[in-house]
Amino acid sequence: MNIRVFDSDESLAAKAAATIFELIIRKPNALIALATGHTPTATYEHLVKLIRKSKVSVSDLSFVALDEWVGLSPDTEGSCAAYLNQHLFEPLQIAPDLIRLFDALSPDLLSECLKTDNFIHAKGGIDLIVLGLGLNGHLGFNEPGTKPSYSHIVELDEMTRTVGQKYFRTNVKIEKGITLGLKSILESRRVLLLANGAHKSEIVGAVITSGTVPEIPATILHQHPACDFMLDREAAALVETRR
Ligand code: GLP
């Protein structure tokens, strides 16, 4: 795990976007997996600007969403699909057949998992995955105690249900999630885990100083050979003292 601390969220986002952009230049048909949440928004804004400025073609890229709240339609504000459409796919005009989003309204969620895993397989694997970090150490919706697997359906942790309300204007019932698994994350060729803000400092410190334990899913990233942990100063506050 390569720990990189940035002076601000702005510089973190600029570097994360530049790293994704370098991959796009090097591999125009890359498959990129994307987290949602508040953390990566500035990174995606930078990425859209970089792509527009360079006029590089993104027509061969493919994307897969990291996760989704079960029961939400893609046009529900606060859903992962709505977020990715708004922040990346619409501004970049990505063709729908190059995007794999979990259909969280499907009556057959298991087949949604399979479709996502097959999409990843057909594209030759994930080249780069952007991850955020849950306050309970989750990655996507791989909650504490999750065993490494591929895409699956999850009973959400209490903390995730409570914290998750921040994405919605009204109270939304969120009990289950559908997510890429820890195996899909570990098999990605490159991982960028982003964390910003003082509220993430405790969990960031715990992840970095702990060995791999199922209680803190993000600790599995210690096993990844090409994982950058990109932190702003606030999120990294406990890193130096605990290392
Ligand atoms: C959410 C999502 C994750 C996200 C994480 C952090 O619940 N399931 O994909 O990365 O928690 O969210 P945020 O960036 O808003 O802190």
C-alpha cells in the first residue's frame, strides 16, 4: 500500500484525476470501476476537465459501477447510477453499452451480480478501480465481516444505513446493497483509494496500522500489489503518529 498525503482535497483530486487520465492515454480501451459518494466528486470534475481539454477520445473506454442501493431507480437522486450519470457519463457522453450499472430494481438481483461479473470478465478485467472508504471500513458495500467474493447482495450495516441518508433529500429506506466483491477489488490491476476530511482520520488510521482483518474490509488492500491510498491532510491526521 502506497500512502500519499496531499495538502488539500483539491490537490488530491487533481492527482487522482491525472492518474486516471494517464491510464486512458496508455490504454484507450481500459475498464474503469467507479465509486460514488462525496469523496470522489472533485476527482471526477478534474477528470472531465482533463479529457475535454485534451480532446482525447473516450469512446473505447468501459466503466463499471462499484455498488448500488437495492430498491432505488437509476434516476433517484442519491443513487449511485444517478451520481455517475451526472458526474461522468453524461458530461463525457459515454455510450450506454460501455457502462455496467447494477439494476437495483431487478427482481433477479443474483443475475445482476452475474451480469456485472461477466461484463468485467468480457472486458479482460478491471484496469483501475476508484474506491472511497466507509466510516466502518467498508469498500463499496463490502461491510465488516464480509468474506472475499465477486459481486453480491448485502444486508447493510447499521452505520451504512445511517450515514447513507446524507445522499438523499428525504428519508429513504436503505437496507440492502449490491456491490462488487473484495475479490473483484483485489483482482483490479490498480487501486486508488481516496479519503478526505477529518471524519475519515480514525478509520484511515485503523486501516493503515492494522493487518488484514475481516472486521475492517479495507485492510484487504494491504494484499494488493498496486494500491495507492490517497489522503488529504485531515484524513491522514492519525497516520503519521500511528505508523
Ligand atoms: C458509501 C458507498 C461507498 C463509498 C463510501 C464512502 O456508502 N457504498 O462506495 O465509497 O460509502 O462514501 P463517502 O465518499 O460519501 O464518504
